[in-house]
Amino acid sequence: MKKSLYCFTTLFMLFCLGACSSKNPEATTGKDFKPSMDTSVSCHLTIAGGYDNFEALETEFDRFNVYYPNTELVYTKVDDYNNMIGTVLNGNDAPDIYFNYSWMYGRDQYKSAIDHAENLRDPKLDLDLDCIRSNIIVKTDDDTLPMVPVFSNTYGMLVNKNLFEKEGLNVPSTYNELVDVCNAFRQKGYDNPLMGFSKEETTSLYTLTIYPFFCKTVADDPEAVDRLNSLDPSAGKYIRPSLEKIVQFINDGCADIKACDMIENNYDAVIMRFFEGDVPMMTCSGDTVSGTKKRESRSETFIASPFEYTFVPIPMSDDGSIFLDMSNLQFSVNKDSQNIDMANEFLRFLIRPSELNEIARNKGLMSPTGDLSFNSMYAAFGDVPEARILSPEMIGLTDDAVIQLRQAVYHVGRNEMTIDEAVSGYGSFIQ
């Protein structure tokens, strides 16, 4: 009888705890959040963006609804987003929250995306901006904040951990180590120790390998940055070290460009080629990494012989790896929204370490928070010393200057231009 009573009491307590947990928002979100509005209010919020689907954001909708069950949040895709967002914001069905990007700031064609944005630095909004790495927050002339990072991005390489372990090799952290590892893999019968997309200029192997290195060469030279941004032809001298490095990279046999040219695009094809399992290192961006998990089940080779992989910096410097820290997707609140209070409340909910890490994990992208250790895919970037973490935002490089570098390094890497020709052509390259 005592046993029966004990079991009944235990089960009853567990039931009560479970019931409490299901009604307790903290059991769902895992972190403290104090609603600032009437939680029974009914509201409809629209978030507009360029993604085909945004399941990770819809998960955040569900988590927010624990606090505000009568608030309906809807994500809608805008076709040709970059060109159409201004028109959408000026229309009758303007969204309450919308995608924004740092590179849009200061460009006339994207003026509407900035002009419609609420100043998110306003203290009354109570956003936890301190939880975001400060070097990826857009810098404006008037110190206002029209957008806040939801994801961040970087350049690096996917690493097949099983191959490194099998062959008794360590993942390289300096350029010399990279060359040695590539040679060691070749001696062991691997035809392509390092690969990457190389057929087009945008996010090609050339850009991914050299852009962090380039940023390091001009990070402490404001005059160089100003001349590069103004597309002054004399600024070509500042890209020369990067061009010389990419030539060294090719001549050292780190990558077989003809083999890389067989990869059709810088996303799906890069991932599927890596999943063949015979490539120790594959250069790509964090955007590409985000698509790996969904494609594991599409690769027959990977299904038959799965392996562990991770994402690490590409070591192009003899001093050590560089973490090029960049913002990716950012959110803005439409200052003319009819539901601006609830839009701000949702952003206040989202811009916290727990939620930013959660949405980044679900999307497969890098979180903008200070702690990257929670995601093993990006943990290596969290181990890079602060002195070797660089941000184009902090350096002050504009997209115009980056386009010039990308074109120059692409043509030199493919032996379509000499270094001298590319240096003298700075400012004249067209995207």
C-alpha cells in the first residue's frame, strides 16, 4: 500500500511539473524574457525578405507566441528583393520588419531601405545590442542604427575531419602548414587536397582565400582605405601583396584550378562535391555551410560513407589564421509600421543570445553573438585571437573597393592578367 501511494504521489508530482512547464514560457525559450506589453493583445506582423523560405524564423514565431499567443507573425518573400524592397516599403502593404544589409547603406538605389528604418539604437527600445559582436554592427555617419544583425558570415573551408584523422595530419593554421598538408595529402594519393568554386568571380576560391589576407594588409592604414574606397587608380599598389599571395598559392600547388573549374556553382555543387568524401578541404562561405545539413541525405556517397566535417579559417598568412567577421542578414523595423510597438517587442525578444544562437543553429549560419562555442561547426572561428579578427565594417572598406579586389585577384589567379596589369587597372573593373 505504501509502495502504491508513493508511486501515485510521484506520478502526480511529475504530471504537475510537466503541466507547469508546458505553460511556462521559460520552459520553451530557455531564457528569461519579460513581456513589456499586454500579452493578450491581437496583432498581425509581416516580415519581408528575399529567402525562398525561412523555417528558422518561423520557429522563432512559435517561441514568441508562447508570450503573445494572439500575435500572428508571417514571413513573405519579395521577388528581386534588393531592387524591389524600396517599392514595397513605399506601397500600401509595407512590411513591419524587413531584411537589410550593411552594403545598402550610403547607396542611392537603396536609400528607401535606410530611410524607412527605425533607429534601433534608441534606448527606449531596450534592445540587447551588447550581445552582438560590435565589429559587425553597421557604422553610420550620425550614429543611428537602421539595422541589427541576425546572422553573421565569414570565409573559410570545410574540412573532412575523418581524412585528417585517417592520414595522421593536423588541420593547418598557417600558410606554410597549408602547403605542407596539401603536399602530404598528394603523396598519400589524394588528387585534390583543396578545392573550391573557381569558374566565376563572385565568392570564388580566389576571393575566399585572399580577402581576409587583403584586409589584414590595409587594416591599420586609413589613407589606403580612403584611396581604395574612392577607386583612385594609384590605390592599386595596396592590392599588390594580395595578388602576389594568390600567385604563390597557385604556384605552390595548393589547388588544381582545372579540377576546381568542374564545380558548377558556389553552393549546391560545392557541397555535393565535398560530400564525395575524397576532398580534405573545400573553400566556401558561411552561406554555403548553411546548406550542408539538408544535402547530406541527397548525396548517395555521403549516405554510404558518412564523415565528420567542420568549418575553419583558410590560413593564408604565415602568422596564423584570420577570422574575417562580417554581418550577413540584418533586420530593420519599418518606422511607419502600424504595429510598430509589437514589431519592436518581437525584435527585443529576438535580439538576445539565446534566440540569436537558436535561429542561427536552425538556419545553419554563424551567430552574431560573442560566443561561437555552442556550434561545433563554427567553433574554430571563436578560437582565433582577437588581434586576428577583422571586419570590413571596422576597417571602413566599401563594397566598391571589394569588387575591385575580387576582379583583380580573379583575373590574376586565372592567369588572364599580370600582377602589374591588375594593379594599374584598379578602379576600372566592372562587376
